[in-house]
Amino acid sequence: MIIQAMAFYLFATVTVASAVMVISVRNPVHSVLFLILTFFNAAGLFVLLGAEFLAMILVIVYVGAVAVLFLFVVMMLDIDFVELRQGFLNYLPVGGAIGFILVLELILVLGASSVIQVPEGMAASPAPPLGEVTNTEALGRILYTDYVYLFQTAGLVLLVAMIGAIVLTLRAREGVRRQNISDQVARTPALGMELKDVKPGQGL
């Protein structure tokens, strides 16, 4: 138990510290690297809780795809962050108000979860004993039975986000060459070749 407690405090301390560094460092590349460190330590906390499947999903999906994608986008877009920070004070009251509302909602949810008692008829289906099913099977049973509609709704939200990202990246910009599939399909050999009568001793 002492080793587990030490591991918990180590992972929790590094997770909180790296999460604070994500929003406090000035370099966006360093911010993404601290985000990856946060994900790894959160995965360690999941392992301590016995949720190995969630830990692997956190490492594979978020570290292997999302965080690396953030890093590539930040490095490739060459965003002028000095210009973005110029209007920070103008939006500070609105951002502070939204943050206060989110914190208040979290406090209300945590307080209500400990006070409200669910009636017996409305309770979710009982979970199987831990020794009978694996972690992945138990999670799948809960997701696709009790929370199937919420799971599908989350998928629709991600679909809308993906479509929005595609629309934003396909905006028309001058000086950028784009592929035109219809022109390529309609291309004939006459348009793709040009015959030159090269005289001896002369070049093109």
C-alpha cells in the first residue's frame, strides 16, 4: 500500500504541475510537450485505479494522435502569438466569467452527486463482479447499454468538429495551387503532350 500511495502522489503531482505548465508557458511547442507529459501521468493514475484499457486509450489516442497533431499544427502554421496576446486584456472579463461559471457548475455537480439518491426503479443495471469480465468488456457493456445515446451523441459532436476543421482548411487563398479532379479526368493526350521540332544543334 505504501508503494501504491507513493506512486499515486508522484503521478498526481506531476500531472497537476504539467497541466499548470501547459497554460502558463509562452512557447506553444513546450505547451504541447507538457500536455503529452500530462497524458502519460494521467495514464499512470488509470493503471493504479485498475483501468488499464482507459490508460492505453489515453496513451494511444491522445498522445499518439491528438497531441502530436497539435504539435505539427503549431509548428507548421507559424502563428504570430505576439499579435494574438495583444487583445488578451480585452477578453479577460468574459473569459473570467465563463471560467467562474464552469467552476460553479463543477461544484454543483459534485455536491449533488453526494446528496441525490437514485430510486431503485431508475438505477442502472448492476455491474458484473470484477472477476468475471475483463476491464474492456465491462466498459463496453456500460457504454453500449446504459449510455448508448450519449455515446452516439458524442460521435456526432466529433463528426461536426471534423467537418468544421475540413471547411476551415479548404478556404480559398491566393497563390496556393490546388488539385482539380475534374480537370485531371477530362485531360486528353493532346493537352498533355506538345511536339517540338528540334533542329540539329539547337536546344529547346
